[in-house]
Amino acid sequence: MSQTGTPRIAYQGEPGANSHLVCREHYPDHEAMACASFEDVFAAVEGGEADLAMIPIDNSIAGRVADIHHFLPHSGLHIVAEHFLRIQFSLMATPGTTLESIRTVHSHVHALGQCRKVIRELGLSPVVSGDTAGAAREVAELADPTQAAISPPLAADIYGLEVLRSDVEDEDHNTTRFVVLSREYVEAPAGAGPVVTSFVFNVRNIPAALYKALGGFATNGVNMTKLESYMVDGHFTATQFLAEVDGHPSDPGLAHALEELSFFTHEVKVLGVYPAARERGQ
């Protein structure tokens, strides 16, 4: 919490980034705290410098956000909410710049990959920046009419840039899912609406262990919406799984499925039980 007593929510990136936009939209009573890296975001909440963290976890085009799945299980933080953001990018430059004058475009590598059509149409040379809002700041500092940025519209307001073209993303379904992390474990109440349960587990090193571990979710009618694997400590034989299911752990079906899961795993850790965002059903 800040010295003024206002609660803080940390995010990765510079002011004007999509993560900043989500913080402003869903937590207007919190002071948004920019951090240079995801490690810094997690550290800010773990150390009490911030109360919450807003973390992107999946994108409908680019897939999962790298590194987040490694940080979550060991952070000591808990997922307490989820939010979806329809990603919108604008091509922006210093005032007075024209589409004909720009030669180079700056942005995060994912944003450049999601806006290939306009880059190809205008014949621009892409330059990778640390994040989308940082690209806008760089272009503002350069004050060069040959330079432009692909950034969220909020960044144009913050850095005094002029939008040359709006909605330059290739796909109109480009959506990022964010999760909100807290030091405190806050479990959504059962029976008060749709709930998501996120957890990680390690299967035992026995034949068909994963198949057997997941069987309980099928037989108990539990809808699993995410299952992702990643190596632990660089070992090919040590695989951890991140899973998300619809339902509350107190629901009979999910309770039985989690019990069966424990027979074939040596560690199950619930990361959060939180309300499902309304966008999940759209």
C-alpha cells in the first residue's frame, strides 16, 4: 500500500501498457504500479509494496505468456480474480507525422507479430521494444517523423503522440486473459455463480499416470478448460502440469476428481478458486 494509504496493484510494463489499462478498468480505486519485469511484479506483492498483481497469462493468438507458469507455483501468491481484455493497437507517432513519412515501427515482439498486415502494407521495418507502452515512449523521445509505434491507444494520450491509424491488429478476436494475484488466499464462495479452480500437480513416474490422473475429471463430469505441461528444473522426466477446471472444490464432482487425482500424483497445489469472468461464456 502506498504512503497515502491507497491500495496498489502492480503490473509489468510502462504506463499505457495493456496491463495498465486493465488495472484502471477493473481496479480504479487502486494506484497502478509499473514494474520493469514479471519478477519485479511478484516481488512487489510478496514484499508488501503492492497489494495485488495484474498478470497476463494467455493470449488468444500468441498462446500462453512465457515464464508466468514457472513463477506462479513457487510465488506464494494466490489467484483471486480473472479479467479478459480485447486487445486494440494503434499506429502512433509524434504530431505532424504522416503515414508516408514513417519508415520504422517500434513495439513488443508479440504486438509486431499481431500486426503484420499493416507493417507489410506500409513497408515498415520493425524494431523490437521491451513492451508496447515503452515503444510509444521511445518514439516520443526520438521526435523523428520516420519513426512510429504500435501501442495501446492509452499510450498516445500519456506520451503525447498522434494516432495515425486505429485498430491495426490483424485479428478482431485478439484477447488477453489476465489473472489477479494476492498474498491472501481468498476463495470464491460456492453456489454464488460460476467458479474456476486453478491448480498444479506432478504425476508419479508410473505408466499411464497422466491418463489415470485425469480419468476422475471425466468420470465425475468436470469440465477441464486448461491443461499445460512444463519441465521442472530442466529435467525431462520431471513434468509439472497446470490445470484449470470449472467448478468449486466443494462441489461433489470436483471433490471426487481431486481425490482421485491425489492417488496418481505426489503434489497437488491449488493456486486459486475465483469467480469466472463473464467473457468465459462468450
